[in-house]
Amino acid sequence: MIAAWVTLAAAITTSLVGQILLKAGASGSVAAEAGFIDQLFRWQTILGLGCYGGAALLYIIALRKIPMSVALPCTAASYVVIALIGWGMFGESLGLAKIMAIGLISAGVVLLATTA
């Protein structure tokens, strides 16, 4: 069962890396001025999409042992991490409302994960 949780964590992490790469592919002076097709073929975008595919495969493996009603909500942990990464790496806002929402999401994920 521990292997399934490690696999789920790997799926979440791989998805996070994909998110960061997609944001990087959509950002920057070149991407901001480029058209959608140019942006789509940036190396960050291609690698980010590959990460999403890898995350889906890992998630499927995790679902063999973890109930879907627990596994999917646990992926909400990525919302917490990605909000902090967006703030730290991309200068996105992180006000009081977002911090409170992050706290609620975190509490929900912990509660749900402990009921498995």
C-alpha cells in the first residue's frame, strides 16, 4: 500500500513539474509575442505536456490500490504547492484569501488521506 501512495505522490509531483513548464512556455518575452503555434512548440510546453502524460500513467497505477474517492482529492495538494510556486517563481499574488483557501485545502487533504 505504501508503494501506491509513493506512486500517487510521484504523479502529483510530475503534474506540478508539468504545470511549471507550461507556465514557462507561456511566459517570457518570446512567448508573449509569439503566436499560439510557436508557443505550443516551445521546448517547455512540449516537456510540460509530456509530464502530464507521465503523471496520468502514474495516477492510473496508484488507482490500483487507492480508492478514487481518496486519490483524486489528494491531488488537490498540488493546488497548495503550485500557488506557492506561482508566487515565488512567477510573481503571482498571494493575498489573505488565497492563504486561507490554501489552509482549507490542506486541512481537507489531510483529513481525507487519513480516512483511507
